Amino acid sequence: MIRTIVATAVWVVLTHAGFAQPDNRPDAPDASAEQDSIHQRLESYVQAFNQQDAAAVAAFWSPDCISTAEDSGQRIEGREALRQHFAEFFKESPDARLVGEVTDIQIVRPDVAVIEGRTTLVLADAEPVETVFAATLVKEENQWLITNSRERDVLPLTSPQDALKDLEWLIGTWEDQTENGHVVTTIRWAPNRAFLIRSFAAYVDDQEQQGTQVIGWDPRNRQIRTWIFHSDGSFGQGTISRHDDAWMLKMSQTLSDGRTAAGTQILTRVDDNTITVQVIGETVAGELIPTADPVTVVRTADASGSSTDAAANAEGVKP
């Protein structure tokens, strides 16, 4: 709540040279002077915040200001509303301190400036929280005021291996059997454990189709993604998300004949050696396909290649 509001509002004053306009611009002297003025205002803002003065901090915002936290969607409007939030925050966190840096200042016109930067909120009883922000300042009565700000948390960098750790239990060999055929799947780590690789062979009506699926971590969008390639030339991609004991794979594909297909595959973990798989909402060339019953898939070998108890009980013809 208040953390995301205050995190945009404090900047460490950096050297002015980093934000100076090129000397050959006609407006260079005026822009440089305004940047100096903004730096002085921000320095004063830092002092007010670290003195826990909610009224003084709020005075640096315009009367009709808007502060938006993109992660939570929280939006606070008006200087008085911000003052109340700052007062509440300082009461709950009297030792709070903010540090940060301005990464860019743009003088849009003599009375409007746009600032970007990063801040770190330091609390006595919690881990520091990093935030990136963009703020618009307006000049009123010869003072720069914050009129609009948007901020979002900087989430800790996640390694591919850590992001995929919750899917590591899938490593091994699996098999499912239906009336029309069966599928044998092997899942393994790629080198450096950067991706999970699924190799599969489907045997349906005496025909074999092979394929490869790659599962990886998208650090930009912070989600698990997947790409799939079939031996008939069809291919697809999608995203993977967890919902309790189930994993949802939202896929879109291009078939070998050029038609498009889409659907959501629900993979539910029954126990360490058993999962069920069901596809819902499947369409081919825009036509909805009836939803089939879930298929039970059993592990036939673990990550070391040893056979499992489920394999001993599994029925069906082996390839």
C-alpha cells in the first residue's frame, strides 16, 4: 500500500552533468538551470521524508496529483490523500529510509519535466524493496511539483533453474495408454539446466509421430514459456502457470497443413508417479473440438532411468 506510493517520491541527487543538455542546443542554458532547480527540490524532498514529516512531503506534490502502483493497481489521487498515507506510513515505520538514483531528466517545456529513476525502500523489519518509477513534474508559482507518478517493484532476478524447479519432478519417462494408441514421453534437463526438454513418441493407429517440447523461463515477462515441434512440421508455443496441484499450458499451434489450433492442457499431479492430462477449449481452424476425458499418465522410469512401481503396473503395448 503505502510502500509503493512513497517509493517513487524520493531520489538521490546525482551529478548534474549526467542530465545536462548538449551545449549546441539553443535552450541548453535554460534546461540546465531547470535541472539544477529540480535537483534542489528533490534534495529537499529527501530531507523531508527522512525527517518523517508527512505534511512537508505531501507539499512536494501538486493538489490534483495522481500516484499509481502498477503491481497492485492502487491509485491515490490528491495531495491530502497522499499526506494521510504518508502519515500512516511514518507512524507504522518510523525508521523507514529511502535511497535511489535519477536515471533521466527531460525538460519537456519550461513548466513540465519528466523524470525516471530507481529507489530502494529500507525498513527495519523487512527486506529492502527496489522500485523503478516515472514521474511528471509541473512548475507552479516557480516551484516544481510532482503531478503524476507510476511505479513498479523490481523483482529479484530468477535463474532458469530456480524458475523451473517446481517442474523438476517431471524428469523421467512417462507413458499413457488410450484405445487408439499410446504416448511415451521422456523429460530431462538441457545443459546448464536452463531448459527442460520433453521428447515424445506417439503411436496411434499403427503410425508414429515424434516431437520435442522445450520449457523455459522468460525473465522479461516473468513467466514459464514453452515451444513444441512435431515431426510432421507442425509447431506451437504457449505459457505455463500453476494453479494449486495443476499446471495449465495455454497453447497455440500452426498445423502442418497451415490451419491454426489452440487449447489449454491441464496437467494434474495425482502422486509422484501419476498425472492426469486433459485438453479443454480446443479449437482447430476456429472450430471447437469436444472435450475428451482426462488421460492417466504413469511414470515408467525416474530421473536415474530406474523403473518405478507404476511401470510394473502399467498396461499397454510397448513401442
